[in-house]
Amino acid sequence: MKLPVATLVVLATSIGTSWAAPRTVTLSVPTMDCPVCPITVKKALTKVPGVAQADVNFDEREATVTFDDAKTTAEALTKATKDAGYPSTVVGSSK
């Protein structure tokens, strides 16, 4: 049985996205030292492809990020904050 090319493309696309899973990580960002810093950190995180949401808490010096683990990684998130001038480390993770 031969399938039309369009059907194969749809099947391949849906199979590829079925493996994607939302993941949430908490990043420690200890160098945030003023109330404006979270704005920069959030901008850097939301520019990473695959990030669905980024919440930055100045008082806790943490960022909680929800992202598509098929499009990005926790390492890419920490790189984004570092490149913005705010090095971070992963302190928590959940799927």
C-alpha cells in the first residue's frame, strides 16, 4: 500500500511532536541585585526557542521556566541568562 506524500509528512510531523514534553526548571540567579534585573533575565529566557513561560522572582533570586524539551534544554536556559550578564544554575526540575 502506497501512501500519498502529504500523508507521510503529516505522520512524520505528528510522530516528532508526540515526543515533546513540557518541562519546568527552577534556576538560581544569585547576581540579580536590583529590581530591574528580573526584567533582563526574563527577556533573555523568553527569547530561547521553546520557552513557554518564564517567571522571575527577585526576592528569591530564582527563575521558574517552562519549556518544550524537544526544542531546548536547561543548559540553553542557563547559557541565556549568563549571556545576559546573570549566570544561573539549575536548582530544581520537574516534567
